[in-house]
Amino acid sequence: MSWSPTIATFAETKVRLHWSFLLFLLWIGLTALLDQGVGAAVSSLVFFSLLFICVVLHEFGHILAARRFGVRTPDVLLLPIGGVSRLERIPEEPRKEIIIALAGPLVSFVIGLFVLVVLGFPQVDLVNGLAGPEAILVQLGWLNIFLGAFNLIPAFPMDGGRVLRALLASRFGYARGTQLAANAGQAAAIIFGMLGLLSGNFILLLIAVFIFLAASSEAGAAQMRSATLGLTTADFMITEFDCLRLDQPVSAAAEALIRTNQRQFPIVDGKGRLCGGLDRDAIVKALHRDPQTPVSEAMQADIATVTPHHNADELVRYLQAGESMVVVCSGDDRPVGVVTWENMLEYLMVHPRKGAFAQE
């Protein structure tokens, strides 16, 4: 998540920018500057800034459709291929997931058609003959059409992959449907990668790598959800763990890091109530600055929390989103357990279930 900083927040949804998007803009700007000069570089940056706004609108098409079905969207990640909205849960009815997935491309199509209709619907081969703002708008219109169509390719993490997953899930179940859709995504990624290598297109190669990894991640998360079906937080949580106090220095946190097997620590106040969390990386970073830095200054205040009675699916969503630890709290906000990917996987290996990662 540190590679995807939050650039804005709209209606409780954080807009994050992936590092590859910045790399894409840099590549576009430098290419235009070297080939055609400063004017072309400025025009390119203006064009892609407008395209950036269109991508955000595309993602909020998903977000508004999801809210229609009572599904919140904590954040949206912007990438060179578009964006990825992280829903708090997958709708139980495949029809709802299809509607949410199609809402984004629909917004792109509407934007593209509106721009092109206002300009008289110029043909693609006329674009090079246009100059100034009109050329930018024409290209923006056609590219929105392209992005809408590209996102309908049945491959994760694109919208078409989610439509395919919903259709397959209605017949084969969620986990199997996701696995089949992820396989399609990986196949598409291999094709894109080969095209990128043959053409020398670095951006296409980067997109292929992302699609392949995202498809693998989605399949793994679906398998975990299937394996944890019917289980609660209490089944997975570690009950023997150390907490750090707000007034302790990070040097004490470093000692706890060495003394225990923990890599993440809940932070509590004088009454034992949860205030935040601190992981190994944050401890080491703060330790190098000043060993006497109070834990309160180094901790992360906004951390994932659940109750012992939450469904295990909630844990999978938090951990998949990048949380290193989920803290289990009682009704009075006192930590009673912690959950990490490691101990979830250990539980499933010791108590193998259908779909779990059990060893033979």
C-alpha cells in the first residue's frame, strides 16, 4: 500500500495511485518531449490528466452501483490499464456483481460517445489532421471507448473478468468460478506479455505482469474464503500475544521484537484499550531515527479490528487488502487476540478443509 499513496477521498472512498501509473505518465511525457518537443509533451500531459479524471469517473460508476446494493468501497486503485475498486464484500447474487462490473465501462462509453457526438463524431483517421484542444478531445473520446471495451476483456482484474466470474459462479460456485476466471486472466496476461516482448512495448509488458499477479491473488483469496466458510475470528486468533503501551519508547518495541515471535504489536493506552498497531518495519524505521521515540508517534492509528464472532471472511478481506495484522477486540475495545496470514494458514494446515491449503 505504501507504493499506492492516497491522493484524494470522495464519499468515504480513498483514491490511490499505483506507482505504475506514475511510471506510465513519465514514459508518455519523456517520449513526447524527445520526439516532438516541449509543446507535444505539455499536450500529452494535459491529455492524460483529462484521461485520469475519466478513469476516476469510471471507477465511481462501480462505486455508485455497489452502493445501490449496500456494498461499500473502501478504496480504488488507479493503474495504467484503468482502475480496481476494492469492494468490502462480493454480492451474493451474481446478477448484482455483473451490474457493478458493467457500470464502469458504461461510464467510459457514455463519456466517449458524449465527447464524440458533440464534436460531430469525427473518424479515427481524421485525428491526425486536427490540431489543438479539438485533437485532444477527439482522442479522449475515442480512448474512453477503447478503455470501456478493453475493460470488458474476460480477464481479472478487469471488469470483464468479474462478469465472467459471476456467470461461472452461478453454475460452479464462487471459488471454482473465480479460479476459472483467474485462469482466463493469466492466459490473457501471457498473450499481452508475448506481444509486449515482440513489440518492445515496456508498458504492455508491465500491464501483463500486473494482470497475471492480480489474477493469481484473486484466485488465492477466493480459495481462502471457501476454506474459511463457516468459521469465525475466534477459530483463528492468537490469544497469547504481547501489547505495547503508548508511553513506551520504540527501543522497548525492538526488545519485544527480539524476545517474541511477533512481527506486529497492538498498542494500548493505560486502561488496556486499543489505540493502534506497530509492525516490524515501522519499529526499525523509528529506531534508526531515535530509540527514545514514543511508540505513540511511530504507530499506525487506523488498523483493522474485528470481534471474536466475526465471520472469517472478514479477516480474508482485511489481510488481502494489505493489513499485516487484524486485532480482535472485546466490547470494551480491549485486544483479546490477533490474526495474521501466517496463523490463518497454519490453522488450515492443521485442520484441513475443502479448498484449504493442506499439505498432502
